[in-house]
Amino acid sequence: MNEPWNLFNTSPGSPTQPISKRQYRLAHQTLCITHIDFEQRLVVGFTQLVIWPITSTLRRIHINCRQCRIHRILLEAADNESAEFESDRKGRTSGWGISKTKLTPSPTDLPILYTDPTLEICERDIKLRTLDSFERRYTSVVTSTDPDEDAGEVTVRLPSDFWPLISQKFPFIITIEFSLNKPKSGFYFVVPDGEGSLSERGVHAFTAFTPNCSRLWFPCIDCSEPCTWKIEVTVFEDLVAVAPGELIDAPYYTEDLTHKTYHFYVSQPVPAPCIGLAVGAFEIFPDPRLSNGATHFCPNGLLTLLQYTISPLSEMIEYYESILASQYPFSTIKCVFVDCAFSKFQSFASLIILSLDLLHSPRVIDQAIETRKVLSLAVAHQFFGCFLIMETWCDAWLTYGLAGYLSGLYQKRVFGNNEYRKIVLDEMHFVTEFENMRYGIVLDPSKLTSKLTYFDLSSSHLISPDYLSAYKKKSHLVIRMLELRLGQPVLLQVLNKLLVLARLSTKSILSSTDQNHSRSVGLNGCGRNEGDSVSVTSNTLPQQNPTVPPCMSDEHRANILLSTASFRRIISMVTGQDIRNFLNQWACHAGHVRIFAKFHFNRKRNVVELELKQVIIFYKV
């Protein structure tokens, strides 16, 4: 008897949807950064989450947030008109209210229930202080705030006044005011020493973090919970703000002309880990080679290097669109080069933050090759990683592997086959040496029964940076093995199928959100006038919204979220082949093929005898 797809043993058919532990869907989130102080390294703002209950028993919501100080939590109904309209349209009277005032509860300030267990992983009076005890405690702490387990650092308890609204499954809004003071990670400030204004000193700030760590700089559902986004950033008049999405209009200035506010809108549903930000004294370069309003940024004085460095970007996008037979998934693309970068690149939805070290002049040939490699991988992550997103961390190998595979095809086209094979060889040596000298790499640990490392593999917060580096390289190698098994045209057809399904699903909500985003949540200053003062405890937050963003259906969500089970199903649909054994061997288990060879010349028979012996590796902690 065939088992469900997510159990890795099924014949082609309709997939079974994974059961989410969250009793709600996040339809839209607004992020407003109202003040950034570079001298004090302070960020002030608030965020709004539009929640659609999917069960009538929803009583609390957990939100992820670290390093931030929560100042206020406000709960309010999303729309007064919708509840009354729905009850009248269905021709029956709600048993919990007839008038408009009874149907919609008034906005309510909620108590702040915030706890970050990572601040003190081991208790002070603990007797056993060993690495094993720390690892067990740290795993328990991370699990207790895992959003996939419906957990988080901030607990929002829904009062009884909202229970009737929830029983009818009507949406509501959670507004959280927060501040971020001297962050240790996630949000980085670059403030050079010297005299002059902030712009003259070239100050800038940017977000950068390991996977699923957006909670480090703003409250969010820090997992694969896709939704549309509205982002507003208020900065000094001589600074520039860059965020994911399309810039709606020119910046709005305050009455005293000292600050201006940028408005960005992300119409494609993306999760919080795909949201980033860069603010600073940047020079702006509109890309003339791209027609989608692409704009790139760099610190002052480096515009000439930026223009040359970014020149291959249009060629990369055109190549990816041609081999995938699918358009670039976002309406625009922005590249920002920053100093003291966390890594060589960070890909967010339509936004790429890159290291300043990648800039080069036409005279430097060696750096041009390295920069193209990094830039090609960053653009590939726009397709797989930001548009098609992993369902859980156990499925991250697909986004890393497919992005690395696309980047490899581009490098093969530009640098030649020999250079491409050298890149693959270096990755093979890195992975095999890592598994021989340290421990095995399991790409999909969802079916793992025994522990192979001293840390848990089920979360991106638990693995080591060295393991993550080897994990990405092995993901690319496994996808390349799949290409050799299926053939490059067939594998590209599979990728096209994935992108087509995801694009059709996003179009289902684009038609409604594009018409209403100008009137949607928090578009006009998030309920503030342009001249209002910035205050983290302001009582002028919005309380009603004329348009409530829709909620994605489970079917559309399944097309956007990429998992091992859905990938196997699409391959079966396109090729008729079931790769269950392949995934079980290379994705769900650790190890690689290890063969020892020796030869002997047989003088009597005048032949060379070759002996190959495979050694089975058993990984133990």
C-alpha cells in the first residue's frame, strides 16, 4: 500500500499537504522603521501582522523576536465592514452580535509576555558544565522558540473579546512597537571615525544573518510563512534606504525637511527571512541594461567601480531566464555594496547585499572572475531561495543545491568547461575531506534516527558554520548527480515546472493585492501624517484598514514552498521516474563513495590486474 508523499514511499499522485502546527495564516506584514540613530546604534519602529485564523480555537500567537525591546502590543480587528457584510450576505444572523459595535471588538493593549531563553542557556546553579550538557540545553532552548513548532519569544494571548471574531475566522491585526539598541548581530552599523556629517563620513547600516534569523532585528514569524510586505523606512534627508520590493513613489519629506520616508511594497509572498534592509550614504546607479528599474548602490567615491562590477548582471538574468524558460520572479533587483560585510553576499527578495571587497576595476582580472562567481550565485538565489522557498530547514538543501546548480551552469558557459570541472573537483575534495575528518553531512535530517554530530541538525540555529559551508557544497553536488541521472534538458524542465506552478500561485493574490496595496495596511505612513513626530510609544497607530489582504490557500502555499517530497513528486510528473532510492541514499543519509584501487602487472598473462575495493564508512559521534 502506498504511503503519503512526505513518507518517501508513494506512487505519483496528488500530494498530501503537511499539517501545520500554526492555527493561523499570516496574510500581510507591515514593517515601519521610524528612526535610525547611527551614533547611538539605535533602531526604532513597529510592525503590523494581519492574521487570518484557520481554526476557531485559536487563543494565542507566538512571535519571534530577539535583541529587541518590546514597548507595546496592540490587538485590533482588521476590518469592521467585512464581518457585518459576511453575516448579511450568507443570510444568517451571527449569534454573538447584531450591531456593528458588537461585531467588532475595540482595539486592546495587551500585556507584553517576552522571554528569550537564549540569554542564559545554562542555569547558574547547574552542577554539570560540559559540552554535552550545553548542547542538550541549547537544543531544548532553540526548540522552545521554533516557529515551525508554533513557538516564539513573544506570546500574544488573545482576550475573550476577540474569541467571537476568531470563531467566525475573521482577520485581526497585531501591532508591535519595538526598539533595537546596540545589536550584537543581525543589524550592523558601519560608522567611520572622523569629522563631518554622517553623509560625509560614509556611514551605513545593513542586515545580515544566518538562515532564519530575521528575528534579530524585528518581530516576525521567522520561518517559511509567506505573505506580502509593506516596508517603510524613515532616514535623514542626506541618506538612502534600500529594502526589498518595488519603490512605490518618491520619498516623502517631513515638514522641516530633515527626514524622508521610503515606501516599498513586496507583492510576491515571501517569508520574513527574505526581508533585509540597507541604509546609508550611498551613491545611486540606475542600471541602463535592465528595463525593470534595477538600481544599485555603493559608498561614496566608488561609483566607477560599481558600474563595471555590476555590468554582467543583466547577462546573468537573461541566461537564467533562457535556460529556465521563466522570467525573473521579482519586479526589480537592487544590489548594495557595504563595508564590513557579514558574508560575501546576502540574497533577499529583489535585494542583494554584497561585500565591498567584490568591487574591482577593469584592470583586475582575477577579482573579476571571483566577483562573477559570487554574483551569479546571488542572482540564482533570487529564483531558488527567495521566490521558491524551503518549507522547513530539512528542505534547505534544495534551495542551496538548485541555486548552486544554476550558478554552475552560468560559470560553465562563461569560464569554460575546464574551469567548471575544476570548481566541481574542489567542492568534491572539500566535502569528502570534511566527511572523512569530521562527520557525515545529512542533507535532509527529517528521517534521521541516530545522531551523527555533537549538534542537532534539525535547525539552522544549531549547526556550525563549517558544517553549513560543506552542506551547501554537497547540496550542489547531489543536484549535479541528479542532472547526470536524468539529463540536463529534463532537469531544467523540472525546474521550469516548479517555477510555473509558483508563478501561477502568486498571480492568484497579485490581482487583488496590486489593486488594493495603495489603500492597504499602513501605506500612508502607517497611520501617521508626514509631519508627525517619531515616537516609539505613540498612540496614533492605525485602528482600521479599508482593505484586508487575502489569505493564501494551502494549495497555493504548497506551490511556493519547496520540499523534498514535492520535488520528488514534480520529477515523477515530468519524467515518470521515482527517485525515492536516490533521495534516500544521498539526501537522507550521510557519506560518499570511497574506493581504494591498486593494480598488479601479471607477467604470465601479460595483463594489468586492477582491483577496486569500496570501503563502507560508519559515522559515529
